[in-house]
Amino acid sequence: MTSNSESKIEKHEAVEKRPEFLRMIFDNRDPLEVPISAWVEYGLKDGLHLPESVLQELSEIAARAVWRGKALGYLNHRPRTKAEVVRYLIGKGAFPEVAQQVVRSLEADGYLSDKQYAAQFVQTYAAKSSRREMAWKLSQRGVSTSATEKAFNDKEIYEGELAAAVKTAEKTLRAVKAGDPQAIRQKVWNRLLRKGFSIETARTALNLVRSEMQSIAQSEFLDNDWE
């Protein structure tokens, strides 16, 4: 006989469209769907009597498994940061602590990595944006400063950022009419700094577009203080 604090597993069955779950039918409570991994780990079987404490654990495991499935579906669309997944799950109704637990498990299993996300992000946008812009965008996605800095420590990333600075300088020059060389240089310089490029990168970009500035100014462009 089952005590009031225990429930007997009358039978178990497959869950339609959820092959990784089993549904347990009890003698005195509503059915509970749990991951097959939990069924195996807890040594569950038909006829087994489960105390309330174990049932509570299984319920929590089942809930996390459901939210984990939602998180994996969210990750299928594109890479995400840990913070983005937490916000998504909470937005869908998960308790914050459950969302954090799911994210930790996904990170442990290799589905989530802010370091990898930052590296991929920087590789993708290095030729389009300055470091400051990329760092700001990554911070908005919840990536730590340390992960962002590690992503920047790559020679190819600097070369990509320099290419982006040159493109910005060239775009600015196309909008500039003939005029004083110093004024043209200052306009391009200000634009590069506003876009978030470092002084070093901006100076190098200016050197690379020097001939174009000379052409626009229609005069020799020699300015010792920008070398």
C-alpha cells in the first residue's frame, strides 16, 4: 500500500513528439514527464514507490529539461551569449534561478561560450567597426570585458579594424569638397575618432589615404605633426 507521502509508478509510456522524455503514471497524482536520463539515473521502474522529496527533485529536473529544450531551440537560429539566453528564458516565464541553471548546464556541455561568441563577433565585424563600437555591442549582449579583450588580441583583428578605418576615411573623403589640406585632414580625423577608432589606427588610416587627401585638396599635403 502507498502511504500518503509516497506515490507509486503504475506505468510509464513514451511522450509523443518528445522522444527524450517518458511519462510516469501514478496511483495518486498527476502524470509527470521526465527526461529518460533521469529515469535511468534514479533507477525508476514500474511499481516503484517514490517519496515526495524524490518527486520534487524529478519535477525540478523535468522543468529544467523543458527550459533547456527551449534554450536549444533559441540557439538554433544564431549564436547567443549567456545573458541573452537568460533573458530569453525569463521572458518566456522561467524563474531566474532556473534560467541560470539551464545556462550553466549548456555552457558545461559546450553549447554556450561567451569567449567563442566574442571571438566570432569580432572576426565578423572587425572590417566594419571600430573596437569601441564592437566592445559596446558585446557589452550590450552581456559579454564580459575580459572575454572581449581576449577576442581583440589577434593580429588579424587589428588588420580588419584598420581596413574598416580606411573605409570610413575614404567614405568621409568622398563627401568632402576641395579645400584646405589641414581642414580636410581634421574632418577625416574627427570622423575616425567619433567612430571609436584608436589614435594609432586613425593615424595609420590617414597615412593610407594620404594621396586621396592630396588629390582632393589639389595641393601638396605635407603635415609633419601627423606622421
